[in-house]
Amino acid sequence: MKISTEMVEYIAHLARIELSEDDTETFRIQLEAILDYIDKLNQLDTTGVEPMVHTLDLRNVFRADEVRPSLPPGASLANAPEHTEDSYKVPAVID
């Protein structure tokens, strides 16, 4: 696929980046190469190939969610700069 200089400039505008003329040409060439490679991949026959989320057969490795004893409020708040009886006290971030 042919990428024009105007397309690269438009993409740069969307990304809010400034490119020099040399950078624009470099990115134009690189984007063309990427799109040409994607076009080659699109030509592959993937009939019967199941989509994958990941190339490895991963399983959930998290522990079961169980209720367990935790620190009492006084111990968990001991090093807090400011706290109420049972809560951390933090500055408001929304007006």
C-alpha cells in the first residue's frame, strides 16, 4: 500500500507530534513496509484456524478468593499520615 506524505502528516497531527521533513519520509517508508507485511499476512489461508488470545496455553494462576483474617484497623492505620477512627484521610481530588 502506498502511503503519502500527507497521510503521515495527518497521523502525526492526530498523535500530536511534530515531524521534520526527514522524519516524515522515514515514517512514510516504515509505514509502507508495515502495511505491505500485513497485506502478505492477509493473503494466508486461515480457514479452519481457530483464533487465539495467546500463543501459550495459559491458565488462571490466581488463588481462590477466600475470606481470611486481616490486620485490625489500628494496625493498618498506624503509619498513615492522617486517619479517622477507621479510615485513611486523604485530600479531596474532586471539587
